[in-house]
Amino acid sequence: MEFLIRVLIIYYLLITIVTFAAYGIDKRKAIKNQWRIPERVLISLAFAGGFLGAIFGMIMFRHKTKKLKFRLLVPISAILHVILIIFLVITLH
């Protein structure tokens, strides 16, 4: 059980970092008028567990904050993952 918890912590840390970086890269590319990371990829990263990286990326880079799709789906992804984590904690203990 401890192994599973460690794996989950490492996974969430890595996906958070990757997601945060993706939002930063996409913002920089937007400023430079270059090829962008597709929105579906950014949202998928949030649903894959990178919701904290997405939230912090939106705030820090002021990126995608006006898009309703992001303002709704990123918090929904956070809620789903919090529910999943609570379920796992209750189930594994």
C-alpha cells in the first residue's frame, strides 16, 4: 500500500510539472505567433491529473483564463481527482 501511495504522489508531481510547463510553452508560442499546443491536449493533461499545473499555469502565465471551456473543465478535473483520491484513501485504509 505504501508503494502505491508513493507511485501516486510521484505521478501527480510529474503530471503537474508537465502540465504547468505545457501552459507556459503554449503561452510563449502564442506571444510569438508560433504553432500552438492544441487546447484538447492542455485540457487532457488536466484530466490526466495535472489539474494543479493547469490552474497554476492559467494564473501564472495569464493563459486561457478567459476561455469558458478552461474555466469550467479545469476545475471539474480537479474535483474529479479529489474525489478519486478520497475514494482511494478510504478504500486502501
